[in-house]
Amino acid sequence: MEMASARRTAATRARQSDDQIVVWGACVLLSALSLLLLVAVSSSGFGAARLTFAAGEISVLVRTSSSGGSAVDNVELCGADGDEYDRMLVDGEWVRDDARRPLYEPWQCPFVDEGFRCRENGRPDDAFAKWRWQPRHCSLPRFDAKHLLETLRNRRLVFVGDSIGRNQWESMLCMLATAVAGDDEASIYEESGSPITKHKGALSFRFRDYNCTVEHHRSPYLLRRGRPPRRAPRHVASTLQLDAIDSRARRWKDADVLVFNTGHWWSHERLQQLHCYFQEGKKLRLDMSIEAAYERAMGTLTDWVHREVSSYKTLVIFRTYSPAHTRASNSGGCASETLPELNSSRISLHRWPGMVTPAFEKSGTAAAATAGRLHVLNITLMAAQRRDGHPSVYNVAAAARTPAAQRADCSHWCLPGVPDAWNELLYALILRRFS
């Protein structure tokens, strides 16, 4: 009897042990499945998933992406400190967004130069205006024109540079104008009464109800250009003084937001057309490379910012080179493009030597002198991906376009289009500084 009882007790313990193993195994399996489900749902973008097991019911809730956006929209707003913030803004990708693009209609904006009105000039597609920039590690604040105008109340937003800078300036005017009543034309006006044309001076538009101005000052090199030194060779018609900022800089330095750009005029072809050479002090530098001269110019810019611009009053931004996609033929390198290059690894920036990385990023002395005073908005790679965004042959009205004489514009950008994305990055920087 005792042996039989012992056998029954052992058998009972064995069954209990087996049951415990089964329960333990089920718990482990359940935990693993729930973890896998959470990862799968998060990566797929579903709003919620529900899975039923015999042992009970598990609900896995994840955040959904907003309409017309991507899952990364749920990442917190870009807000890191220091230089990392600037880099976070431009480390990203182009995302198609039919719900939120374009930000304005070109026929409703009187500030767009004729050469940038691609749709009105006959371009048959409109996809170039339906892409937005999405940083990989954070989310941009959604552009709010009224909020930006309130932030700029009693302030000056000044763009200084070449016609690509004017491109961005006109984009900003259009973006801001969406917050102003369309039936009140006098609420936005050019202070001297000048029309928007390819000009050689400055244009300043005042938003009356906010007492703020949005200005463009033309300075393709950002430096002083003048007569050559005495006893210069006859073929030298003018010089670019690498150690002297543009003589009109006194008009810019008191701006509240100051956005520089340069690059497109730094080419052998352009300088030869102007018979323009480099000069340092009183010394003519006929043998100086464009890359070396550009680096010297960036040092001059940063020295001027450090010396003349108040870091307490002014947010200073250097927007980097916007690549041209021109080829040797008249048709250009952008004439038939309708989609961005979404794989950035296929972009070779070596096509634009010397203009890609601003020299003050490589110069320890200049960088130290300008620490906290100058932000670098490096849009070169994101712009290089947008061969589709240029006016191409649609840079004049259809009635004035002749196939034999028309040359494709693969340097400037259609509006609405790529410069709108630059201004959304600029908006993030302004909000961070003033809000």
C-alpha cells in the first residue's frame, strides 16, 4: 500500500510539474508574440491591432501617421541644441504629399517672377509642387503663415545673395501672403513702388498690419566688386575684393533675420565674361583658384558677422549652394524630369566642387569666432535630388517661347516648389530663436 501510494504521489507531482512547464512555456510564447506584434504594427503604420489567444485577449495600440504624411510625423518636433539642430533639419527625405501641397497657388500670388511661373508658362505636369521635406529624426513644425507674421511683427527678414536667393525670397512672400486677406492689396506693398523684376538693387515688401518687411538685396558674391589696382593688366576690367564685404552691407546688418546665399556666380565662365579677377588688399591674385577664393570669401563673411552683427538681435543663416543640373546641350539636364531622385546615395556632389561644404565649416578659426552667430542651412544634397523642380523651357510665357532660341533653365526653381521647403526649414529656425 505504501509503495502504491508513493507511486501515485510521484505521478501527481510529475503531472503538476508538466502543467507548470506548459503554463510557463505559454507565457513565454505569449510575451514573444506580443512583442513581435508590437514591432510589426509599429513598422506597418496601422493604428491598432487586436489578437485573441485561448488564454485571453491582448490589445496593442500604436500611434498612427497623420493624413497625407508619414509615420515619422509622430516623432517629436526638431529641438536639439547647437549645430546638431541645423543638421537634423537637413538630414531627411522628400515625401509626396498631395494633401498639403502646394502651399499656395501661383496665380494667386503676384510676387512670382515670370521665369518661375512654370505651370502658367505651359508646364503640363504639377508633381514638382507636391513634395515636402521630412527630417529623419524629428518632425518639422507645420508652416503657419499667420504665426510667422506675428513672430516677425516690427521686424525685418532680409535675404542677401543672387537670383536663387531671390527665388527663395519670392517663395517666402507667397507663403506669407496666404495669411493676408486677398481683397486688401494695399496690405502688402513694395516700399519704393518697384515691381518684381530681375533687378540690380534691393526690393522691400512691407506687410502693413504687422509692420514687418521681407527684403531681397542683390549681392551675387557677397563681396565688394570694384576697379582693379593701378598697373593691372589691360584685360582686368574689375576685381572681386576677397577681404572686403559688399559696400551695401550697412543696409543688412540691423536685420532681425539675415539669410545669405552665394555660389552660382563663382565660375570661370562667369568671371571671364565680366573680366573679373581676385584681389586681396592691393595685391592682384591672377593665379588664385576659385575654390581658394571662395573659402577666403567665406572667412570674410564670418569675420564681418562676428564684428558687425549683434548676436542678441539678429539670427544669421547661410543657405548653401543650390546645384544647377545643366548639361552642355541646349535642352539642359532637367528638361524631361518629372520625379525627384529619392535615393540620395545616387547623388554625386563632386559635380559641384568647392561649393558643397561652406568653408567656414572647415575653418576652425572662423568657426570659433562665429560660434552661435551663424547657422548653416546645408540644402545642397536635398536640392541635388530635385532635378525635376527647375523651370526648364517653361521659364517664359508660351506665346514668347521659340524652340530655336529657348534655352532650358536648370538653375532656378519653379514656384511653388523646392524653395518652399527651404523656407519651412527657415521657419523652424526662426521659431526656435524668437518663440
